[in-house]
Amino acid sequence: MADEALNGLDMSMRSQIINLLLELQEEMGLSYIYVSQHMGVIKHFTDKVMVMQDGEVVEQGRTADVFANPQHALTQKLLDSHFSAPSHDRTNRISSATPKIEC
């Protein structure tokens, strides 16, 4: 089980670790449970995906199917937050959640 195992790593190191994990999986027939909010990594690293909210499974299936046709609003929001929103939109959403401080 890997819980946010690649969190905080730069892209080069993240790629190296993913390649190593995939290599070990191929050679040794390993399976992983990978916990993450990084939808790009999930898309390229997993065969199956499970989306949970408040400890409950809200959607599961083959990764390609879930990403192509999400059935739950949370799944759609997660995908949109990573793949659809331009970076300035993400910044605006984050900054609007914090109070404005004027000098």
C-alpha cells in the first residue's frame, strides 16, 4: 500500500519511482493499492480506480472507463480539477477561499 507515496517529489524523481514500481510489478507480479489525489499519476499508473468520500465508495471501475465517463459528481470534480481547469482558474478558486488582506 502506498499512501501519497509520490507527494512532494519533483517530476523527475516521481517518474523514476513510477517506472521502478511498474518494473517490479511486471517482474514479480505485484499489485499495489495506491492512495492519491494526483489524477495524472492515477490515470497512467492504475488499471482500476476507486473514488471514496467520507469513507464510502462512491465510484469504482476500470480506470479508463471511470476517467472517460465518471458517474459521480465527486469523480467529475476530481478530474476537472486536474485535467480541465486552466491554471489561472485553479489559482482563483484557491485565493477566493482565503480572506483578502489590504494594507
